[in-house]
Amino acid sequence: MQKAPSPKNHASKDQRLVFLVVFCAIAGAILNSSTAWAESVKCHQTENPSMQCVRKTPTMSAIEGGLMGIMAGTGAALGAVCKRFF
């Protein structure tokens, strides 16, 4: 006969899941925003920048990249632990 999981153990799993999702989201935001910033700066430094490059400032590119990084990091964390926790 199986034992019912103790509430303490269940809370510990929930805390680990939340930590993993938050950590991956933050890491994704940092990596993706810094990459977007660098690409934007490089694009602006070319001789003939494209119209898409001219429309976006490096700050806006970094913000968009950071938001995409949050979504990608969260999705990766949930995908990595899907079988283990659910």
C-alpha cells in the first residue's frame, strides 16, 4: 500500500518548480535581451542599415528580446520538468 505524500514534501516540490521556472525565465531574459541589444547596435553601425534596423532603438530591441527570453525560459523549464512533477 502506498503512503500519501506528506504536505511538507509536496510544498518542497512546488518550491523547486517555482524556483526553476523563475530562474530559467530570468536567465532567458538576460541572455536574449543582451543578444538583441548587441545585434541592434551592430545593425546601426553598418554603412547602410536596413529600414527595420532604423525603426528600432537598441533599448526597444533589448526589451523585446527580454520578453521573448522570459517566455522561452519559462517554456523550457516547464518542458524540462513536465514528466517529473506532473
